[in-house]
Amino acid sequence: MNDLGMDFLAAPELANSDSGLVLTQELAESLFGPYDENSTIEAPTLLNPDNMYQFYFNYNFDQDAIVTDTGLSLEQIEPMHKYLNYLGAQMGVSVYGTTIAKSADWGMHLLRVHLPLELATRSLALFNSLEGLDCGSYMRVAEIEQSSIDVACANYNFTNVTELKTFVNATWYNDFSSLEPLTGLTTKQVQAFYNPTTNASFQNVLDQIDQSNAEFFGCTQNTTNCTAEELAAKQWGSYSITNNPHKREEPEFYYMPACTTLFGWTDNFPIPGVTEPLEYAYYT
């Protein structure tokens, strides 16, 4: 086994008589075949950290999806779950260490995806609350007619993080056209709404907030808008973003209470399958 880089301290066989799990050779090779992170071919191998994550998530929420994704039967799922947990405790340092490293990297990835969006949206929602700004305020700056404003803003409260995130998402994912069917705005109206050169436009204010946060948190990779990598690193290692939010007058506690994990900023954590804090510093 050493030739394969698998320094097992316990028997790795899946089909031993005590395991309660018997796999065909084809299924065993499929589930534990080599994983190439550069490959564009999707394979169900559990050596892919994403697939392992999905297995554990679906184990609790949708076991039928495991059948579809892996080829296991419903009866084989429980023994497989026990087996993977067993290997987690018994594997040699090299294999288990790699798994842990992959998990830590996945946690950092999730922070890179979610933390910047949460920080920007919550900062803007707080600003809107303090300044008395709503959806219509930004629409009027863009010189959009009232009839269009009535339709576009009917379902959006710009002091509500979830509803405001729809508009921040467009900048984060560079997908402005997605707003048109949601709001009834034309392409020209959306462009005016996000015009960064118009004073007090939605994009103009968001840019100012991003710069204010970058200065407050001492971001160096981009001094006008913290990169996702830098925010995630700061949060993962010392929870220095959520535990030291950019203090402004009330109601900052509602939007960004000082806490040791991103969980503390959300009543319902927005990442499917994640039920424990992602930050290394939380566990120290």
C-alpha cells in the first residue's frame, strides 16, 4: 500500500466480513479511484474533497442523492458512513493529514465566497438605515421614473440584508442583467442605477463603503476594496473581521455584532450543510 501513498494503520478493505458493506470491484474503483483536481471530468470518487463534503451533507439531508451521485444503495450508505468515520480515526498521518488540509482549504474557500458579500451588504444596509435611504432613493438618483420605481422597489427593503443582497449580488457576480426580470427595469435603467460616476448612486455609495472598510481593516492587497483572500485570511486566523466590525452608531449590533465567527452575523447561516464555524481561531 505504501506505493499508493496510503499508510493505513488498519485494514483498508471495504468488503471484509465485519464491515457490513460489500462493493463490486467497479463500484469500489469508482468511489475510491484517483482524484485529479485539474481534470475536467466529473467522477464520483470520494477522494475528491467536494464529493466527500457532499456525501456527509446528503447523509443528513438527502440520502437519495447519495444513491444518484455514488451508485451506492440505500442499505450501503450507513455502513459506508461508519467506515469513513472509522478511517478518519485510524488512518495514517499522511492520508488523514491530507484530508484535514483539504477541509481547512474548503473552509477558507467558503469564507472567501461569503464573507466579503456579507460585510459589504451589512455595511450598506446599516448606512441606509442610518441615512434613511431606501430603494427609491437610489432609483431617483439614477433619474428613473416613478412608475418604474414603484414596480422595481415593491419587494425590496434596502435596510433588510437578505433583500438588499439581491442588488449587491449583481456587483459581486457581475451579473447585472439578472435584475431586469426581477425588477422590471430596462438595461439602460440598470446601467444608470449602477453608474459609479454618479454621485450618491448605488454603486458610488457601495464603492465608498468598500473603501471605508478597506481602510478600517488595514487591507493591503487592495487598499480601496479588500480582496476576498485577505478578508478570509484575517477572519480564519483571528476572527478579526467579525470580532472587530467597523464601529458606527446604532444599530450596528443588529447588522454586525462583535462575535468570533461569521455565524454570529446570521440567524440562519447561508451555506448549505455547514453547521459549525469555519474559522480556525474559533476553536483556539
